[in-house]
Amino acid sequence: MFDFNIVRKASSDYPKPADFHPSYGTAGFRSKATLLSSTVFRCGLLAASRAILLNSHTGLMITASHNPVDDNGVKMVDPNGGMMPQSFEAVATELANCEDDDAVVAVLRDRVFSPMSSGSPRSAAGGALTVLIGHDTRPSAPSLLAAALAGVRALAVHAHSYGCVTTPQLHFLVHSANQIPAAPLPQLQSYFDVIVGAFLELTKGGELEAAGAGSNSSLLVVDCANGVGAEQLGKLVPALESLGVEMQLRNTGRGGGQLNYQCGADFVQKDRLLPTEMNDVPVGSRCCSVDGDADRLVYFSPLKGGGISLLDGDKVAMLAAVYIRDVMELLPAELLHDIQVCCVQTAYANGAATAYLQNILRLPTVCTPTGVKYLHEAAHNADLGIYFESNGHGTVLFSKTFVERLKAMEDHPAAKELLLLSQLINQTVGDAISGILLIEFILRRKRWTLQDWQALYTDLPSRQLKLQVADRSSITTADAERVCITPAGIQDAITRVISGFTHGRAFVRPSGTEDAVRVYAEAEIQEQADELARLVARIVYDMAGGVGPRP
Ligand code: 16G
Ligand code: MG
């Protein structure tokens, strides 16, 4: 049983900096690392509290993903391996903002424990409950890890650090730790056993290896963003070799390169540029980029004369959807009875991708606000939910019902194949490692080059801009961020501008991860997309108190 006096005392080692007001954003807390000790300590308390209240293991990942190296952050993982429920975010923010140790104890006692436990928190079941912790490669990781450990232990809950692991690996481990009560905690190797194991099973037989010869280069060059992906991706080399794929890792952090600086999935997807240290990669090669914590993945190919041909999260979703549709067509009709397939996107999905889904694949689509937690939830409502953000976050979720049906028909080759896919694809959260294996498998299976994949549909030219305004919370949106509600009249102004562009579409939203308003525009040709984005940014600037030079 824990003692709030111990919590109070431990908290005094991690005072909150004055004038620091963190808030649990799209993917947890993020900020300059030097400000975060109190926040991470308190997240340790929160993760331990949830472990006690739910009588399960929970998780905590210390990372700021694709942000600059001096930032850091923390994401909370729930017992099912998913993100902490949104209903808990306000309490997390309140706890992180407590000005002193008494307030920390009060929030914990009255807001965290009381509402869920009717006043009597359960004890930590013999001390076996554990918060599983991982971190990325940032130099601030060790001190923030110490803060997290102190927070967890202050509530007499065990803490186990897996060291440098990817965010999806930590989610996977938390999920599997909760599968068998009282079992020892899973080793990191179990992640590879499941995911690589399914890949090897899917690709065995040599037929696929032959399929690749001639049609696709054996070389796959991976930009690791100088992040945590480098070490973990290295472990895939033998598996990919068995498929005839030679994986070369770049921006591994070992050559002194800076995390996410001119490299990584976010850089490649937003700036559409070749990552640093990759100028020697031959034109047309198959390349991909992951982000700093390896939960995003985009593919690309260097073009003659510079630039890249990008295959973003939308393209990954379409590749997965096409392939899954092919396999499902082979399944007996009774297995598919009442099975709902759905593809989840955000407003950032390219109009051509949505049209392809609706008109060619004829799949039901859902649009949610930006942020994995929204897409994940929507995908969970289907039996087979394919969700990807254009920025490369995403996965494919299989419902329990569907998996049970597939198991019951495991002798059918297509059922077996889908079952293996449900293991190859990380079911807890989008995962660049599992994504690379999935894509390499599908390309081989379909005998497609990157060019074949790219040719599924042609993206409408688009442009993203960001600008600062006096208070970005003055911008509010509705209809999955496709309509701007405030400031009053702004949507009318945006709609008027859009009407002057062929295939024009544009929206604005406040960023959930930085102090900025984002503008997205697409149109028939690039110059028009650029111009539309500029005009919309100007409307935001004029109506929402723009800061700095007018766009
Ligand atoms: C975070 C989100 C991502 C979202 C992005 C939007 C997670 C794990 N990550 O990276 O889903 O697309 O934020 O950033 O939820 P923005 O609000 O700054 O545009
Ligand atoms: Mg990330």
C-alpha cells in the first residue's frame, strides 16, 4: 500500500518550473527537455496510479518523436497497449500544472483515485504491478527516465526500463505484459518473435524471392532519422535478406548526425526533400524514412535532378487496402458475412487518395480529426480498420470477431495469410518496423516496383504552410477539422477563395504539437496549390491576429 507522504516527499525533488504550463497535447506532453522533469515525474505517478486502479501493467514512453533534439516528451500507454483514454487527459494536464507538492497529492487523491475507486485505492497486488518504460535516443533521456522511475516508485509500483526502444515496441510490450496474469514481463525479443516470425512465415517458400528478381531492386535504403529506429531496424537485416532484400541503414546516429535534422519521415513528407547523407543513393532507388521514435513511415525514391517521388501514408494505406482486398476476395463468403471493412483518414488525406478509395476500391471511408488517437478509435469500430495519416502514422486493426473467424478457418490459405498479417502488423499502434516488413512483403507479392505502387493514383498537388497568431486557440474547427468555426466569418472567407481554384480544397487548424496554425491546400496544379495556401494563410493572419510578416 502506498503512502501519500512518500509521494509528497518524492515530488519535492521535482519542482515545476515557474511559468511552465504544460498541456497533454495530441500525443502527450512535449516541450524543451530542460523543463520536463516535474512533468515526467508526475506522469510516472499517473502511470502507476492507473496500474493500481486498473490492476494491470501500464507504460510510459519518453520521446518527442520528430521534434528537435533539445525537446523531449512523454506519452502514456494503457494496459491494452493503446494510448491513455482522452477522458484522462484533463487530469494529466491538471497534475502536470500543480504548483506545489501538496497540490500534486491533492490531485492524485481527489481527482485520480477517488472518482475511479470510490475512495479506497487497491493495493499494488503484492507489488507485482509494473510500469514499463522506454525512451528514445535524446541526450535528456537518462535524467527524465530517473524522474519517471521516481514517480512510479513513489506509489510503491514496480518500474521496468526497456532502455532505448521504439514507441511501438513499448506499446506492444505493455499489451503483451497484460495478456497472461502474473507471467514474467515480456522481453523485447518477443516483439521480434511475433512480428518477424509472421513475416518469415508469410514469405517462406522461395516463390516470393524469385518474384522480386528483375522487377524491383534488391536494395532498400532506410533513413533512420538518427533516432531509436536505427538499432532496432538493424535486427531486421537477416529476415529481409531471406526475401532477397538488402537493407542499408542511413542516418543511424552513429556518424554524429543530429536527431531529425534534415532527415526522418516528418522532414521527407513535409519538405519533399532527400534526407541528408543520401545524395549518393541512385535515382529510382527504393528508400524509406522513419521518424525519431519509429512510429511513422514514408517511402520515396530519389528523382533525376534532385527532389523525390514520395509515397506517403495515404499511399501506404492504399497499398495495404489493395492487397487486403485481393486476399479477402479469396475467402469463403460465409467468413466475410457481416464483416465491416473501413479506411480511416484525416483532412490531410490527398483528395486523389480519397477518390481512389471511394470510387475504385469502393471501401467505406471515415474522416477524423488529426491525431492517432482519433483514427485508432474509428478503425477499432470496424472488423478490419485501415488507418493512416498522410504523415505516415498508421496501422491496420483486426477485430477479435474477425480474428476468431480466421482462426476457425486456418486451413484456408487466404484465412491463414490474413491471420499472419494480423500478427505482422502491430495491433497497438502504427509501427515503422512492422510497416517496412508489410510493404516489402506486399511489393514482392504483387511483383510491384515503387513506380507501380506510385501509379495507383496521382496525388493532387498540395501545399502545407504554418503561421503564428496571437492565440491559436482562437481558431476552432468542426467536421473533422474541415470547417473553421471561429473567428466568426473565417470559413466564409476561405470558401470564397477556394471557389476560384479548379479542384481547390483547403482547411486550417491549430497545431496540437507546436504554437502554430497549419494551413493545407490542394489544387489542380502546384502553383495554384501554393497560391491557395498563401491566400488562406493571409485570411488567418488578418482575422486571427497574425504575428510576424504577412504571408
Ligand atoms: C502527433 C500525432 C500525429 C499527428 C501530429 C499532428 C500521435 C502519436 N502523433 O505527431 O498523429 O498527425 O501530431 O501534429 O498521435 P500537429 O497537430 O502539430 O499538426
Ligand atoms: Mg513519432
